[in-house]
Amino acid sequence: MLPIYLDITGFNVLVLGGGYEATKKVGRLLRHGAGKIVVYSLDFSDELRRLAGEGLVELVEGDVRDLDRVARLIDWADLIIYTVPGLEDVERWVVDRCRRGRKLHIMSTNASITQAALPVEVELHGLRFTVFSGGKSTLVALKALEMIRECLGDRRELALLLEAMYYLKVYMKERGVPYKVRMMLYRELFRDEALNNYILSGDLDAAKRYIKRYVDSAMKQSK
């Protein structure tokens, strides 16, 4: 699988199943800006009913074995998430329908046939870390995430360095620095001892002033 982050803003999302797994997936979809979310199931968790009451999701009662109805919903959706266990024939049918319609699909019940996945994640210092076990064990993935949190949780310099490098990127674009020069300066400053000393001392403002001087000097020398 190719690791990729996907902007789902405005996506029509179909969630098949209304239990615990579906509820978790819907929560993450809402946090990341999905458009309209339709949950299709014979029954729904209390949390899904609450979200529906707030107008955040639409609940459609029905059986995933009603393939004609599911087909129409798949045709409407941009992203399909399947969460109903124990129906292997339906799983394979959903995958086939999605593939023929070139629909992005996540099979939460069967990692061996899924096209995409929603791995567990944590955000630290402005950086997002995800761990994917390929369906082997989410618990182990969660343990790995906790180890990442313990290792990097107090490394505040990462957040400062990230802000400094982003400032560098924006400043060079504002100055009209040519692409090849930007790439050269970006790598140079990342390794620059003086800049890193400002970061380690926690002085982001001084780091930004240093970046401006460095870029301005490089531009003068290139003329």
C-alpha cells in the first residue's frame, strides 16, 4: 500500500454498518471535514443517532444484503467504508462494485481486500504520525503510537523547527526566489548550525530574523 494523506473536504461518504467500528470511522470523518455522510444499516449506535439528531450524518435503515439499494448508494458516494462482519459474499460484491465504479473503498472487516485504510494516528508538535499494521493488530499499532508519543512528546524543538522551515518557505516565495535556489537554501538552512542553535534555545523570533538575513544575502550574491 502507498501511504497517502487525502483531503476529503466535500466528499460524499457511505458507511455500511452502524455499530462500534462504523461509529469510530464516522467520528474521524467528521473531524477531517468530510462532506455528506450517509450511514446505511439495520441498526445504529446511540452515538450515530446523536450525530444524526445534530444534522451531522444521515441514517438510512436497510440491509447490506439488499444489493440493488447498496449499489445505488455506492454510485452516489466518493468514499465507501464497509464495517459489517461475517458476510464475505457481500464484502466481495462491494469491493467488485467499487472497483468497477472506480470508487475509493475501505474494507474495515478485511484488510486483505481493502483499497485504502484509516490507520491510527497521533499529532505531535504539528506533525502527524500514523501507524498501520496491515490489519494484523490495531492494538500493536496503538502501542507503537504511544512509544512515539513518549519518545517525541517533550521535543519542543521539533515544533519550532517546523515553524522556522515553514517561515523560510513562505519568505522565499514572497521574495520571488527561483525554485532551484529555494531548494538549495532550504537544505542549507535546515543543516545550518546557527539556525539550529536558535531553535534549540527556543528563540523562534531570532531564528526568523536569521532566516531573512540569510535569504536576503543569498539573493544579493546571486545578482
